[in-house]
Amino acid sequence: MNQSNFKLVFMGATGTVTGSRTAVIAGPKLDDRILVDCGLFQGLKELRLRNWNPFPMDPGSIGAVFLTHAHIDHSGYLPRLVKSGFQGPVYCTPASADLLHIMLLDSAHLQEEEARFANKTGFSKHKPALPLYDTADARAALELLHPTALHTEIRVGDRIRATFHDAGHILGAGSLRVDLMNRSTSANVLFSGDIGRFGVPIHSDPESPDSPDIIVMESTYGNRMHPLDDPYDSLASVINETISRNGVLLIPAFAVGRTQVIMYMLREMQTAGDIPKVPVYLDSPMAIRAFEAYGLHENSLDSETAFMRRKGDHPMKPDNLHFCSSQEESKALNSITNSAIIVSASGMATGGRILHHLKHRLPHARNTVLFIGYQGTGTRGRTIQEGRESVKIHGSQIPIRSRIESIQGFSAHADQDELLLWLKKFQSLPRKILLNHGESESIEALAKLIARKFRVETMIPEYLEEIEL
């Protein structure tokens, strides 16, 4: 690499919403190389297989990792990276650090459980089936965390400075500004991370930091708008219809972010008398522990939610709420015959306890499965959502007879208009925008719109493409 050039290498989230990993290379030394996000690939088999491939660059040659937030598609590969030789610091916000202690250990546990289940039932082709990483690997990764507050400069060697800015989205989520410099030149890049929404409960609006030269921008909803209708009414309708059939409402939800918003909404509905106070079961150890993290980081919440917490009120705990931490408590939910609401992870039905509930509830017409977020291509959630007659779970085809509903208004991702609003709020526009973290249709639509509205050069990096700044 020419001494005056800087380079980005896109190792994930290209043409997909999973596996976020981008290397920033500012020179030949260890401290001249950082990795922004270290996500797990999910969804299509060809993507998931990338998790098992050797990492595209030597993990031992990376000076530091920066995580924009704790979601597994941005952080879940970190234990594998450490297992493969990475030994540097991992920077994130303090709230993200608390969530990572929950999510990475949970991810390791799920992979260990799935490997054990595969070996027990024999549905895996591998003999024996092994986890991608185990709990010991996750703990080793957590030892490397360096929690750093928003708007605090982080120095990596002589050539790299980085700063987190509030991105909304989930607790602790940040955009990352990276300033690069050497004797002959300088440049700065803003990694958007996942951009949150404007004016939603719990989380603050996303910031648009000082104008960068280049933005690496997510485009999950680059071709879509969230419904104008308030999801409150839609959710109340689905709940009441399911109760009228004496059915169980099953909600696959991401344990961090989406689950807390749903609980906030259920509490509001109960208080207003818009839904009956049927039992609500939160069957996700990770989501249960995340509630504690939300309580520890009031400064990361929006002003209204933080005010309620200071009064001793918990805006995210509806009446008749039951936490299911143990496997025994989870299995006991199968015996429920009256109306109830079960919220369980994962949000795209790619793993976790939700799979067992889907196996039990999908074959019965009185039940409802409600998706409250985007379902990636190749995920079980997308398969169920598309109206198929059956879905494969744990090696068996499960018939789909329950009612399937979707409400998109709960998404924690900015939609097309909000992505454009985020750009509009910069003091001046960048000279180039690189779009990632979106499926092809979303990225291409957003690229055309940005070029037309802002007259900024846009690029769509491909997998493993290297781009000089």
C-alpha cells in the first residue's frame, strides 16, 4: 500500500444485513489496522458458512476492534476472532459492554446447545457437530472490552483516532467516526452503524456528527418506509383477535431493543384498557438480563423514559409479566391452554427458545405468530412470513396452520425517509457515501435516491472489496 493511502476492506454486510465487518488500514504496523464491527453471518446457508471460513485477514494483525453496538450481526463473531488469534483491545460504549456480557455468553451457550442437540438427534451432517465457539471463547473476548463514553476520543497508534456518537437504534448503539492521518495526508470516515429512528420511545434520536469526508452507511430499509399507522392499534388488534380465539400469541423478538419496546407498548395498552391483562411470558434469559442493563444506563435513554425510571416506575414491565429464566420454566409454557402472550428470541427465528415454541404452536389454528421486525432472506422467520405450508425446525418439517401476522412499525432501524433525514442533518455532505448492511434492492434504491437528492457519489462495495480513500 502506498504510504499516503488509506484503505477499507469490506468483509461482511455486503448485499446482506448480517456479518458486519469492515477493516480500516492506515499503514503497515499492527496499530495501523482496526476492524469496525465483528458480526456473525446469519440467514442463507452460503452466508452462514462464512462464519466457519478462515477470517479474510490474519486476526493477529489487527490492532483493535470497534463495535458500534451489541447485536450479534455486529458483535457475534468476536469470540471466534479471539480464538483465531486476535489479542488487541475491543472498544464499545459502556452500555454496549454490559449488553455484550449478556449477548456473547448467550450466543456461545446457544451454539453449544445446538451442537449438543444436533449430536443427540443426528440431524447434522457433521460427526460430531461442533459449536463455532464456546463459553470459554466468549469469556476470553469479554476480557478485551474497553468501555468508552460517547464523544470521547480513542487513540490507536499514531495514525488512527476514533469517537463514538449516539446512533439511537438500541441501548448503547453508536456511530463511529474514524480519523486517519500520516505525514502526507489525512482522511476521516464515519461508520453509521445501525441508525435508529426519530421520535420513538426509550431511545434518543440518532446524532449526525461533524461532517466526515466519507460515510459508510447502513441501508437496511433503503427501499422501504415504515407504515404511517401507529403500530399501537395494529398490535392491540392482533392481541384481541388472538384472545377471542382463546389462542396464544407468539412474538419472536430480538432480546435487546425490540423486546423492551414491545413490553413498553403492552404496559401502555394495559393501562389504557385497550387489551386485557392476560399473562405475558418473557422467555429469553438474555432479554431478562437486558432489563437490568437498561436500568443501569438511564443516561442512554430518552428523557421521558429516564424520568419514569427515576420516579421508581418501570415503563417496560406490563402487569401479569412472568420471566422464564430456566429451561423448565420455558418447557412449562407448552402446557398453556388459555390465552397468553409469549415473547421469545431470536427475532428472525434463527435459533434459541423461539424454535421450540414455534414447533409447538405453529400447527394449531387458534394461535398467532406475530413478526415485529425485518426478516432476513433465508431465515426461518422469512420462510414462515412468506406463507409457506411448513418450515424446517430441528430437522423436521413443521406444518404452519396458525395465523401469521407482521407489523413493521416496531423496527429499530431508520426507514428510507429517516435515513435521508439523518444525512440532511449533517453540516455539510461527505464527498462519498459507501452503502452496506442491506439487501441488494434496498442498497440500490437508496444509492439512486442519495445521488439524485444530494448529488453525492455513492458506491456499493462487494464482499472482500478493497477501497482506497
